[in-house]
Amino acid sequence: MSGHDALAALKGVSAAMEQVRTQIQRLARSPVPILIQGETGTGKELCAGAVAQLSGRMPFVPINCAAFPESLAESELFGHERGAFTGAVRAHTGVVALANGGVLFLDELGELPPHMQAKLLRTLESGEYRPVGSNRSLRSQFRILAATSGDLERVIAEGRLRADLLHRLGAVRISMPPLRRRRDDIPLLACEFLHRYLERSEGGPVRIDADAYAILVAFDWPGNVRQLRNVVEGAAAMAGLDDTIRRAHVLQFVVPPSPDGNSHSVPSLAQARRSAEQQAIVDALSRVGGNRERAAKLLRVSPATLYRRLGERQHESA
């Protein structure tokens, strides 16, 4: 992927996204660390990938600090020797070594255990690290990018992020805007997600009508771009062989704002259960390209039960 392609992956015509792309171009060639801030689902890894591509440094090694258990954090970062601990049947290369000469991206930095944050800080200062079970230090030179989705002041106050590590990584920052602050981008993104869905599905709608777009643009998207993608794919799957995603299809997954403008009122327990069921159906249909029989198998229900659930939702949304 070229630098131009990396920037193009950060889709949007809004002023907020244009500012992000400008910042990336300005900062990419610098060796300084960058802290990328933004809510869950705003595209922080895409931002980091664009910085890496434009920097000319390879490889780009992303890792989510929330994705591995605390007991394995040191091994994931620094690697381990064979026999270093129970279950270490072979040597393992950590991401610090893999990123040598390139860019290491640590997503959800605040989820890294505090004692590992201290070891990471020492590595950033010295360029040296030691695999678990080894008695010798190794060297790795890399540029580090980090991201957090939480409020920094609260994360530090709760003791989840060391202030000295933040000072080392957070002097230069890029903020990824939430989708509700870049509503002009929603139609473009929705169209892109529909095209991606069609590329891997067995057919489906090829357009989104104006009423459906209006609902998408009005919604506040607490899950941001990731949630928009899931909703478009789910609506496409629900549309089936219809050539258009319509209002009824979208309303199965989002609740439009109330007349007072509040789209985040507390749901009833029944509404919460329906919402959880809807999300499970969306996820299953998205994973199998809209094939309802395969989705039913994933959900461990009969195809007849899934068809009934879909019919109920279409009736409720009509």
C-alpha cells in the first residue's frame, strides 16, 4: 500500500478528517512518538497505519494491549525463550523484536499492566529489551505509536496509565473525531461499506435510499465507524434480494432520535434484549455474507427460527 492509498483509507470529506490527514502528512516523517486518541471504532489503527506507510518505515506491527491476558503481556512484548515458563514449548519472538526498523503500534495502551508500562518505558529510553527467560539483553530500534480510547486524565487517576509513559509517548497527539462530529462523511462511508459487503456476498442491494440515509445521518453512532459498518452490512443482509436498503431495514438496528433530540434514553429491559438479539443476528449474517442458513447454524437456531425473527423485525420497523 502506497502512502497515498494509506491516506485514502481514511475516508471522509469533512473538515475534521481533512485535518487528520494533514496532521498525518506533517508528522509521518518525524521520528517522534505519536499518541492517537479517539473513541472506540473511530479508526485509530488506520491512522497509525497511514503514519507508518508515509514514514517509509517497515514493518508496521500493530498489537492491541487489551487482547492478551496480563500473564502473557511481557512475552507478547519482549518474547520468551523455550522453557521460560510452563507451556513455553518453543521460543517466541515478541512485537518489540518484530518491529525492529519499523513502527510498533500499541492500541489501548492503558490496558497494559503498570509493571509492563515501566519495562516498556525503559526499552524506549535505552533501545534494549530482554526476552522472558533470557539472561542477555537485545536491541531493537523502532518508532512507537500508541492509542487510547479513554479519557486520559481519568485513566491516569485510576492508575491504569503511568504519567511518565504518557509524557514519553504523548507530546504529539492526533485526535480521531467521532462519527457524530463528521456527519457529512456518513453517506460516503455507508456506500463504501455496502460495496465491500457486495464483494463477498452472494448478491444483495446495490443502493441505499434517501430515507435510509436520513436515519443513518441523524443517528449518533456511539460505536462510530465500526458500528456504521456493522449496521450497513446487517441492513444489506436483511434486505436480501431487494436491490435497495430501505428505511425499514436500517430501523432494525438503530433507534432514530426522539423529538427532543435525545437518541440515548435508557432502554427498557425488553428493548435491551431485542437490541442484543439484533446485534447477534447482524454479526452472524455479516460473517457469512448474508447467507441465512449459515447464519442460523452460527446462532445455533433453526433456519425457520431465524426467518421468523427477521420477519418480526421487518414488521416492527415497517
